[in-house]
Amino acid sequence: MANVVITGGAGFLGARLARDLLAAGSLDVAGDGERPLSRVTLLDRVAAPPDLAASDRVTVAEGDLAGLVAPGQAGRYALAGADVVFHLAAAVSGECETDFDLGIRANLHATEALFAACRAVGTIPLVVFSSSIAVFGGSPELPLPAVVEDRTLPNPQTSYGIQKFIGEQLLADYTRKGFLRGRSIRLMTVSVRPGRPNAAASGFMSGIIREPLAGQRAVCPVDPAAEVALASPARAIEALRCAVTSPDDVWGGRTAVTMPGLTVTVGDMVAALAQVAGPEVTSLIDWVPDPAVAGMVSGWAAHFHSDRAARLGLAPDPDFTSIIRKHLADTQPR
Amino acid sequence: MANVVITGGAGFLGARLARDLLAAGSLDVAGDGERPLSRVTLLDRVAAPPDLAASDRVTVAEGDLAGLVAPGQAGRYALAGADVVFHLAAAVSGECETDFDLGIRANLHATEALFAACRAVGTIPLVVFSSSIAVFGGSPELPLPAVVEDRTLPNPQTSYGIQKFIGEQLLADYTRKGFLRGRSIRLMTVSVRPGRPNAAASGFMSGIIREPLAGQRAVCPVDPAAEVALASPARAIEALRCAVTSPDDVWGGRTAVTMPGLTVTVGDMVAALAQVAGPEVTSLIDWVPDPAVAGMVSGWAAHFHSDRAARLGLAPDPDFTSIIRKHLADTQPR
């Protein structure tokens, strides 16, 4: 049997992952063969979506993560017997820039508390940490290389990126010590992210597609020539699942794996939107440059080549029109 | 006036640094010109050496660092008005491998508490963090390169190395946010370290010189062919001082600077000892291989090339005989 815990389980990726796991009904943990899914526990500070909360295979624990997993608390009990823990809960980049202490609490202290709790349960769970390409950045003394590779030195330029990179380091050491089996996967910016806008600086990369498709205006804060790397929700979920199912020798080590990304310009994205949905839709985009966002985006890595990801069978989305079509299919009323 | 705080100020490097600063009587902070040294405060969990404790320019606060710098505690008061903070306090590598929780407490939580306290004082002090070449390491998926350069990706293989690397990341972000002016300098293994053996896995790199020179037997746990990189105490102090005195543009950025090291084999070290002190001294070395230590040492970086260190005017020791001669001069009764 496979007992799975998802932090941030009420969020967009967490809930989608939970639904996928429940639909599959079984999970192959590190290549040891498919095991029936016995339980999915969702830890989140907000309520789980009703469809998940209603499932008799789902347990929900609501609260701030660090508190939830403290000794004697609900999350700590929920970890008992865990085979797999997906750690997706995080404060996003924009929030962490605005409120430094929130980022430290939500991304650093809560992550450390979770790893300590995973150690304490004694089952040596497989722990997948959702890191981020926000770990990469450039500074005058250490510019971002033209292509980010597996041995590129992260040089985070945001608190969020720093906190994710610290999480990778902690997880690697917990793994080396045998306290848990950690795997860090650096997710791409997800586009098109459904739902409402969040405080991530990369939010526009979904907003300029999602809002116009829903007949609403959207602001694009960067130039059409700006290059970004992104992945569809389906590819992000695939990367998270791959981090569980791969045998140890295929996964390849304790350092983080960077998932593949599709490199496009913002202009390409909008052209794809016009192609799929027509120019009347793209006319809903207001081009209002925001130097703060544009500055951040220009510092993000946009070209990736990960040998490890390729060996794991992970591939980028083929093009942005297919991403838009998947988004339409996902969000159509059923 | 320059008000200096040294964590680990009762330790070997901290006390030597304090004595050097007091003897100089002034300090140039970030190239802004020499300022008279008003105060040196030593924070340590052990008592300060008597000569320092007796100085009317020295203040001592004794206790565990995280407790000392908590709001309302002695160390927090001691930081008030600080212009420069040297953070040297740490649990050493061997201790951290034996006692994971000690390392987390002493190297991670205490470091974070110190940075938070430096932020809280509001003077935006220049904070020098003594990191370590223990951040470098190799793993099957990411072997150590033949030469470690400024853009080499650290891949720590010990808890100590992980904790030091996390400290670098935190300091970089505190600096980016303007809470303090942080500079991380990765110290080499210091040889010859005076005093008694400690629990560092690299301890033999001093012990095989120090003990025989004092007429005592010493164990060498590695093969003479083992290559190591090291620096004399004087070069380590020089690197720490350089991290304070360099103007911002010369220091070069928020990523860590790796100090230069002299690459030698253990056999070279012993040959230099024979040259300086005679074969009767080297006959006091017992070659007793310890696979655990040898394994760690073989994973350490031994060849370094740091452009930033060179631009800062830092150079390795010229040879190991000069290091031994300096050690003899330093430890001779006066």
C-alpha cells in the first residue's frame, strides 16, 4: 500500500496531483512496483477542494505547516506511516519579496520542520521537494550563463529562490544521513496556471492567456521580446510523479533535477493565443510595462539543458499552442 | 570609531583576530578609511583568553550564540552600535557528523539568529561569515572538477559543509535586502593550527606537524599521496581582514569568495617537517590508515583557482616549510 502526504495539497498543483493519484489508484515508489494507494493526506492552510475532501481515501489537516507538523500536532500524526511526501507548500516569490519574515517562516522554517517531522516518523519516506528555477539568477560577478545546465551554480536573486535553494541543501543532507529519501525537482514556471492570479512575479505568464480566454482584460508588464521558460501544468505534475517513481540509480543523486522548459518570447505566447483563439482575444491584453517585474523577468533563466531530466524521460512541452489547447480542455465545463 | 564583534571570539582564529585588531588599533571598514578601534566584543560559549578579557577595550559575553543574540540577551546588547561582525563560531565537521542536531543548532539556527540580530540593531553592520571549502564535494552525478573555480557548484558531502553553504545563502539575501552588508569568505583548512586537537576531520593536517614538534606522537590517518589544500593561520586572518577592508566594488558581489590555498600532498608536508626539524621529529608520526577519514579527505577539493581572491590580492602560502617556520615562531615562548 502507498500512503501519500501532500503539503500545499489544497493548492492548484497539489489538488491536481491528488486527483491524478486517486484516479490512478496506485503508485510505483522508486521503481519497486505499483502499490495500491491507501491514503492521500492533504496539509494546507486553506480548505481542500470539496471533491477531494469528500473522498474516503483523503484525509485533510488544515493549518500553517510548521505548526501542523510540530510534535503532537495533526500534521505530525498524518505523517505516521507515510511512504511518500510531496512538499509543495510555499509562499510565492512576490509575497516573499514584500514580506521577508513570511518567506523565512513559510519557506525556510516550515520546510525544516517538515523534514524534521519526516525524520521523526521513522519510516524513511520518499520526500519530493518542489524547488524552482528561481534558484538561478545572475549578478555582476557571476552572470547567468546562456544555457543553464545541471552543474550551473544557482545564484538566487530573490528571497524565494534563496529559500528554495536552502531547502534543496537541507533535503540532500537529510537524505545523506538516511533520515529520509529526498528528491528535489526544480519546477518551471507553470503556464497556463488556472484559477485566480496569485502574488508570484511570474503570474502574468498565465494571466495574459487565462484572463483573455475568459473574456477579461489582462496586463502584460513586460516587453513582447522578453524570453521566458515555462511548462504546462501536466508537465509539472509529470515531473513531480517522475521524482517518486524513478529508481534511485535513474534519479541519479542528491543534487536537484531541473525539469525541462519550453523557451518562448512573450510575443510568441501572444501569437499562439491569437492563433488558437483569435485576435479579438489578444486585444484584451494591455501592455503596461512594469520596470520592477520586467527587471526580475530579465534576470530569470530562459534556456535550460538538463542531462538528468532527459535521462529521466522528461521533455518540454512541444510548443505554446499545445499548452493553450490543454488549458482550454482542462478548464472546459464538464 | 570602529566597534567590532567576533563570534567564536575565544577560539583560536577569533582570539588571534582580536589580538591583531587591538594591536593595529584601527580598522578600515570597506575602504572608507582607517577608524580607531573603539571596542572588540567577544561572543563565545567558552571563556575568553585572559589577555583579551583583561583589555579595557574588550567586552566578553559567554553563552551559546543563539541564546546570546536572542532579543533582550547579552549578545543582542553587545551588537548595539556594531560596525563589523565576524561570525566565526561554529561546531566543527566531525562534531556535526556525529551529532546532526548539534550542527543544525550551532551552525544553522545560531547563524540565522545572529543575522536576524544584526538586522535588528539597525546599523547595517558589515558581517563577515567564515564559510569553508567544505562546501565543495563530489558525488557520482556531479563529480568534483579538477580545479575549483569561482563558478564551481558547491556539492557539500558533510552536514558542516551543507550548513556553511546555507549560511552563505542567507547572508547573501540579508545583504540584498539591505539588512546588513554581508561578505562570505570560504576559509581553507588551517595548518598549522596551534593548541589541542579538535573534532574536525581535517585535524590531522595540523596534528602531524604540531604534535611531533612538541615531542609527542601523532597519528596520520591518510596515505602520504593524499592531496590537500591548506593555509597558514596568518593567511586565514589576512583573508578575514580583507573581507572587511575591501571596498564593495573590489569585493565584487554577494556570492562567496574562496580564499587561496596551498596544494600539497601529506607526504610533502612530512618531508617539509623533516627538512625544518629533522627526521627524528617525523619518526613520531604513526601512519594508521582510517578509512572513514581517508574517504572524507579524498572527497575534498585540493586544487583551487579563484579569480576574485586574486583580484583581492590574496595569495596562497608559498610552501609548507614557510608554514612550519611561522608556526614555530608563533608558538615559541616569548
